[in-house]
Amino acid sequence: MEKLKIGELAEITGITKRTIDYYTNLGLLKAERSTSNYRYYSSDSIERLREIEEMKANGMSLQDIKYSFEKEHQYEEIDIHEIRLHMQTLQSEVTTLLEQMKQQEQSTQNSIKNKVSTESAALMQSLLLLIT
């Protein structure tokens, strides 16, 4: 991955070094420091700066932009393995509930089925499809 000095990043994006420095201090951009204390930015910073400028043009404050980036990062950290474990737990619970429902009298089964909304039933069916 290419590393850019702040001046090179400013030249490529048309954004002043002062603004880039400000965004870095706010935490909107990440920079690595060299042993000689130069800031180096990854080439991904070009796209990040364009995103920031576009969000600003759409009326977002820098604080809102920072919050948006933090939320984005949180979603990236979701572990697929953890989701699968939760889905397996749900599958086990659904199986248990179905077994318990089979043991109920027909009138009780019908009563339970009538209380479950069509949206809930569709959601449960979708979950079962995802689990298997």
C-alpha cells in the first residue's frame, strides 16, 4: 500500500494541508508517524477525504461524520462466527418450542398459531432458512 506525505495527499485531493491536519487531529483520518515524525497516510485516505467532503457538502457536521465512521467501524467488527453461534442457539430454541407445541392439544396449538403475526411467522421462516 502506498504511503503519502501530507503534502502529497493535499496535492492529490485538493484539500489543504491545514484541513488534513485538522481532520487527523479530530480522528477522521489516520496517519502513521515515521521516526523523523513525518505523517504518512495510506492511499485509502484519498477516498476517506472525498467521503468527508461529500458528507460536509450534504450538510453533515464533522462530529456527525466522525460518529458515522465510528458506527461503520463497529459493524465491520461483527464476527460471523458469533452470528452463527447465535443462529444455532435460536435453532435449538425453535426446535424445543416446536416439540412443546406438538405436545399441546389441537385447540391450544390453533390458539398459539392465531396469536403469531404473519410478520413473525415470516421472520421465523427466514431464520430457519438461514440456519440450515
